[in-house]
Amino acid sequence: FWGMETQQLIENLSPIFRKYWLPIIFVSFGMILLSYGLISLLGSANSSRDIVFEKGNDELSNSPTVSAKTITKEVLVDVEGAVVSPGVYRIASSSRVKDALISAGGLSKNADREWVAKNLNLAAKIIDAGKLYVPFLGENTRSSGGYSGSVNPGASVLVNLNTASEGELDTLPGVGLVTAGKIIEGRPYQTVDELVSKKIIPSRVFEKIKEKISVY
């Protein structure tokens, strides 16, 4: 029964197909291309959505298109004195005094290495527009050497409580020769606060000099 109806339908459509076969072929081919395009478009959209979902909030930090220079802040530091290549250097904001010295090629042959070992804090953090000066052998290091920053006074040349002479201690505000002698007698110090805990100087004097002293 169904075979007879199908045959009858084909016989009825045959004249139409013979007359309009070319347009019918073009329309059929166009429908195939349209269907294929829609399937591809939907597939691409789903893939993109899956990638975004997997990346989540980590997309920015993990994306290879985000260079280290984009997310790394830099500062300028002026390195002068007894170094191989004095000058102004641009380094990462997380850099230390040691990194600034490396940027300048390290200490020169005539650098006062003993002074550097005793007085220069290589671990001090570099700040923008800071200045690092390494004294030469025989130079007046009491007034010339060290690292100073425009914002962080704690990184400047510090008087070492454990190694400073009586004369160097006498340069501190509120500290005379008598107090300097007491400081020397109270050595060694583990922290600068011991000046108060050991009752060598009063708190009011300590507040004046705490940013100018160290124990390393």
C-alpha cells in the first residue's frame, strides 16, 4: 500500500522536477550549507563558553598575553661612588640594596669593602628616587657613604650600636660623650630598643635617634 502511494507521488512530482531541476538543486545545496554553518557556529560558541568558564577569575594572571613588564612596577635608583658602572638604574620595586649594586656592576677594586660590610644594609628595600653611595678607600665615610631614600629615612646611613666609635655615637641627637660611653659599655645589642630596656638612654632621646641607629 505504502509502496503504491510513494510511486504515485514520484510520478506526480517528476514533471515538476524535470521543469525546475536547476533551482531545486541550488535551493537544496543552499540549505545544506546553511545547516552546516549553524552547526559550526553553535559548536564554536559552546567551546568559547567552556574556555571562559574554566579560566574563571584566573584568566588575567594565567594568560600568556599578559607580559611580566605589564604587572611589574619599577623604581629609579642612583648608584654612585666606588662601583664599576655608576649611574641611574631602573629596577623592580621589590629590589634591595644588593640588587642595586649588582645593576651597577658591583663594587670597584678601590671600594671600602670593610665599611660596606659594617655599615651598608644590603637587605634594605630600594624606594623610588633613592641614592646609593659606596665610599672609596680612605674617604671620609662618616658623611659620604650609604643608601638614602626620599621617603624611607630608615634606609639611610645608620650608626651601628655594636661597632660605632665614641665619636660617631656623639653625633646622634641628644647623645653626648658620657652617653656614648654608656652605649659602648652596654654592648652587644640584639635590638635598638635595648638602649631603653637597659636604661642607657631615656625614651625621649630614643625617639630622636631610633631612625638613625642599627645593630647590624
